Amino acid sequence: MTSTSIHRLLDEAFAGAAPSPAIQDLKEELRTNLAARVDELEASGLGADAAARRAFDELGDVRALIADAGDDPMPAWDRERVRVSPAFVIRATLVPIAAAAALAVGVLAACGVIGGGIGLAVGLFAVVAVLIGVLVADSLGQDTRAHYAMPGGRATGYGIGAALTIAAAGGFALCWTGGPLWLWIVAAGILLLAGVGLLAGLGATQTNRAKPWVREYSAQWTKEFERSHGEAWERPVGDRFSRDPNAAARFGIYTMIIWILASIAGVIIGFNVGWWWAGLAWVGGFVAMMLLLTRMLFIPPKDGER
Amino acid sequence: MTETIGDPLAADLLRGHTDTIVLSVLRDGDRYGFEIFKTIRDATGGAHEIKEATLYATYRRLEKDGLVESYWGDETQGGRRKYYRITDAGRAVYRRNVAAWHATRDIIDSLLQTGK
């Protein structure tokens, strides 16, 4: 169990330092290293606070370190430079080749040029979808800015979204091969719904709010506001969309997705149940859009969200 | 003269080779700051240690010179760890510095007549 003291000691040491990415990186690095040392000292029998104090004292001249990081002898462009990963280059080359080969053989099988039939074509289209998904997730997972790569789960989510969408395209392509038409349309429709829904959800929640330096900057800004104004900062009241253009943009994207999905659902219902019932999909889309509007425009944002 | 690792002379000598020592530690694999510190401390039997603040300055210098590169590891209980990895340039500089140290050690040994 790590003492909270190291966080307080670090905050004291870094008080007044500009919250630049370099300073923030240094603070985070010191934090985890101090935590490791505190664990070691606590294991040897020292109390939590004493361990934190001793670990901090052992660091040496932290002020000089902060001043050094603040000067940052390394130019910003060099710090942010993306280092080439040879393993990624090899994967990014081989995966598309494999996907293209699988797609070509899959098309030949679907057209009956080679044996294997629709079963082989479906299998190979699934392989293509998975390979493209892997490529997307792998690319997004690469460290592309300030040493904070996209979290693995989110990158994988994008990969799965891409794979589902590609698989849906394969499903629609199979409509021209004969066989049960309704099966291809329903399967492709479900894959497309899932893929687009997942990608839209990931896209709409893509922010840097959780990055350490953003949190730190936000906390410092709030503290500074309270110090200079003598009162706690409160989010200004009023129309959320005019206050937060990002929320308005998100609403626009959600609306577009709702109508695309409603249209697809309408076509599927039209083909399978009857065109008189297809209108229900659009009614559902309208209801979903109004609920979304109510939720996004009037519900107050969560604490800590800016 | 009896040498103990705690001598100011020995401490100065060690400090002068901090860059090479850190490169040497990283040759065995990627490490985060406290691991590097601990490896050095344990290698000297705990009798001597290079201050952590000195090591941080060293990491920054080595990174600036392209001899090591850093990346953030997975989340732990205390936050994310910053790992360091030696580059090919770092390995070359390490080999050159070790060769230079051996040559210097031989010269000093023969000058002080302790070598034979």
C-alpha cells in the first residue's frame, strides 16, 4: 500500500512549476519511482509516512531537476518525434499483403473460378476483416505523441470496429453470388450496425481528458481561479451546445449515425416483413434522436468534466 | 593504500562514469528509473549509490544524445512507469567507453605500479 504522502510531497516540490508536458512527465516519473521505493522501505518495516519522507529525501536535489526539465534542452519537436519501430514496419507491410491475397482468393471462390464454394469465400472474407482490424488496432496503438500511446483497449476497439465493417462489406458482396439473399443482408446489416456503432462510440468519446498533464493543468487552473476570485469555480450556466462546441459536434455525428442505422433497419424490415412496417424504423430513429437531444442538451455534465 | 568504495575519490570516479554505468544496466533490458537505481545500488553491495537526482539528469542527457529512448509502460498502482531502452548508438558508445576505461585503467595501474 503506497502512502499518499508522496503525492503531497511531490505537489509541494512542484508548486509554482509551469505545467508543461516536460514538467508533468518528470512528476509522473518521480511518482512511480517514489512509490516503488516506498514499497521497498515499508517492506523493511518503516511506517508509511516515514517511508515516504525518506524516499523523497533520498531523491536529492529535486528543485534542480525541475529547473532542468523546465529549461528542456531538447527541442519540442525532438521530444515529440516518433521513433520508428522495425517490428511495426514489418507487420504494416505483411498484414495488408496477406489481406489482399485472402481477398483475391475469396473473390475467386465466390465467383466459382476456384473450388471451395461460398464456405471458403465466407471464411476468407472473415480473415480479411480480422487482418484489417489487426492493422487498424496495431497502427493506433503505436506511440504517436508525447509518449502517451492510445490505450490498448481503445485501439483494439477501433480494430474490432473496422473488422466488423469490412466483414459487413464482404456480406453485402456475397449477395451477388446466389444463395440465401436474406441471410447475407441480415448478417451484413448486423455486422454493419455493430461496426458503425462501435466506431461512432469510440470516436465520440475520444478526448485527452484523462492524460496526466491535462488533469494537472485543469486542477491548477481551478486552484488559481479560486485564489484570485475568492470563490469556487462553477461551470457557467446556459445552453450547453453554445458553451461546448464539441458537444454540439458530437450530437451532429450521433444524429447522422441514428438516421443511417434507421435507414438500414428500414430496408431490412421492408425486405423481410413488408414495406408498410418499414416506417417504424424511422419513427424509432426520431424518438432516439429526441432522447439524445434531451440528454445532451439539458443533463448537467459530470463533476470534474471540463 | 586501502581502497574502500566509500572513498570520495571512488565516488568521484563512479560519478564520472554514470552515463556508461546506466548504459550498461540497460544492455540487459528495458528498465524504469527506480530499477536502474536499485541495480546500481545492489551491484555495489549497497555501499555506494549514485543519487537518484543525478540519474534523472543522466537519463535526460542520454535521451537528448539519442543513446537511450523512453516510453511509458502500463498503468501500475502508483501511475505509469517511464521505461528506458538503449539504442544502437547507445550500445556503440557503451563499447567505446568500456574500451577507453580499460586503456585508462592499464595506464594508471602501470603509473602507480600496482598492475604487476
